[in-house]
Amino acid sequence: MHALAGITAETGFVTRQQLSALKVDGEVRRVIDQSRGIWNPRDLSATLAVVSSPSGPYDDQAVGGAHFRYDYRAGSIGGDNTKLRAAYELELPIILLRKIDNGIYVPIFPVHVVGDDVERRQFLLALDESIRFINDPARMTEGQRRYAERVVKQRLHQPEFRGRVLRAYKTRCAVCSLGHGRLLDAAHIIGDAEHGGDPVVVNGLSMCKIHHAAYDSELLGVSPDYIVHINEDLLAERDGPMLRHGLQEMNRRPLALPVRKVEWPDRQRLAERFRSFREVG
């Protein structure tokens, strides 16, 4: 999990090739099965990782806030399901690999198996250590539910959003083209708490941390014609090289767009956000 964290901090996602030969303390480990959704290494007592695909044949989905329902592998209640059941019984953490494209995954970890419903042929996964002891996600208190919803946003939706956006922009800032993934965020055009603030690529921009902060502070705006604008008061200031080169020189610069036009920022969302920038400026 530590090795995976290093990769996802840089790119926001991992490839099947990386998962098939992950370097861990000088050793090469496989973290994904060659063809199945549940990976059960022979030398481990329990499942190491499970794959969930929105377009797959199984009904995997988030339920009750910060829990995730994961279907048994079809065929029996045994087989590959046995070691996943062992992860539940031994209380061992596993890795959830969310597929976002062919051969591309966003790893969510550590995840705990907290339920085994044989009748429905489903496991229940807790997406965070802090909520793994909630016995019945269908009967949470209002406070627990609010907390769980915040957890699933932070642990599931935000990492997937970052992975999709950084991949679309080839791990570069759309404003300045900085290519160091650890310094890049997926910025929402419309905030995730607002109407239209869905965690989809067309509502996102890959931005380095300084430009993301400037965008959220309405010091930087992006017009619907994909041009970067800097707050006029900020343009008039005199300061060091970071202000001059990092912000002022970005004024009127065209946004670097994804290769695929279907992933370009939504013009209507940009227009709505740009009005806010203009009002503040």
C-alpha cells in the first residue's frame, strides 16, 4: 500500500502493467489478477486486492455512506470468495481498485471487509478505518451518516476524480504545464457541494497547487473560450518572481486542453464560474 501511495501521489492512477509488477522493498509483487476481479496471492492468507468496474457485470456500488457493496465472484460461495471471506474473519485490510478506463485504476486503501451476506452473495467493505465498526450502515444516526458521506467523498469520489482529470491532462497543469504530479490537483469548476458540481472530467481542471489556490480564491479565472485571466488588482501589484512569472505572466494564456475533445472543460460550467470571477474582480 505504501508503494501504491507513491505512484498515485504522482499520477492519480495506476496502470495494469504497474499493478502486475509493483516493486515493494526490492521485491516484485503482483497486485492484480490476470483476468479475475479478486486477487488471492498463494503466499498470503487472505485476498490482497479486488477490482471494481462501473461497466462490469457485477453490482458493485457505494451504499449507506462510506460502505461499498462488493458482489461474490459468480459460481459459488467458495472459490475466490474464500480468501476474501478470510480477510473479513482475520480483519485484514485489502486494496480496492476502481477501474476508470481500460487498464487504468484508482487504488483505494486500506479498505476493510466488514460484512459477509451469503444470502445476497455480497461482501460489505468499509472505505475507511474510522467507520469499520459501524455494524449496520442502513441504520446509522444522522451524525454518523453525515460523517460517512464526507468519508466516501474523500476516500472514493475525490481520488477517482483526480485520477480521471490528471489522466485527461497527461499529468500537467492546464495553466502553466507543470508536470510534477505531486504538485497537481484536480480543481472543480463548479464546487462539488453545488448543483452541477459532479466529479466528472468536464467539470475539472488539472492545476498545480498555486493555480488551484488562485482559482479557488477568484484571483485566477478561465473564460468559456479557454483563456486564463488574472485578477486586475493582482496584475497591478509588484512583488517577487513567483507573482510575476507564476501568476501575472499567465494572464491571457490559452488553457492547455486534453487531447480528447470529449474531455474538454464544459463551456457552460466555465461561464458560470467566470461570472463569479468577474464579480469579485
